[in-house]
Amino acid sequence: MAIDHLVPLKAAWNAGAAYWDLQQRRIFANDMTELLAVSSSANSRKGDSTLSEWLPETGECPYVKGYLTVIVKYHLPITVKDRAAAAAACQTN
């Protein structure tokens, strides 16, 4: 088992966490809404990928909702590609 960040630390850094103070970065990195227990292999496959680069094989929409919850909570921007991936993953017919 491994602990994964829904919003990868690198992605958060690139989206604005680089401007946070050390305390805010620690809070983000240890926030239980941001952490997910996953298999080591799944964690390796995902790496630093965002929504447009990786989605789980099952449960895409719940994963996207968790990701977006973190993005909103920390006032991080979302890219056009990630927004499109989120909409596609949660599309209802």
C-alpha cells in the first residue's frame, strides 16, 4: 500500500503552492481530504499526473470529485485540459 495525494504535490506546486509559506504547504501535504490509500503500483502509474493525464480505471467520477474538492479548498486553478477531463469523467447520459 501507498499513500497518494489526489492533487499531486508537484501539480499543486506548479499551480501556486510554490508561493505558500512552509506551514501552508505542510497543511496541504498532510490534509486527509488530499490523501488516499492506494496500491503501490497504482501510485507509480499515476505519479505526478493530473486529471487530463491519468484517471483510475474504475470510479473516475468519485476520484474527480475528490480532486476538485481539494482544488477548491486550496484555491488552486484548474487547467482547461483538466476541466475537460473532469467533465468527461462525470458526464451522465
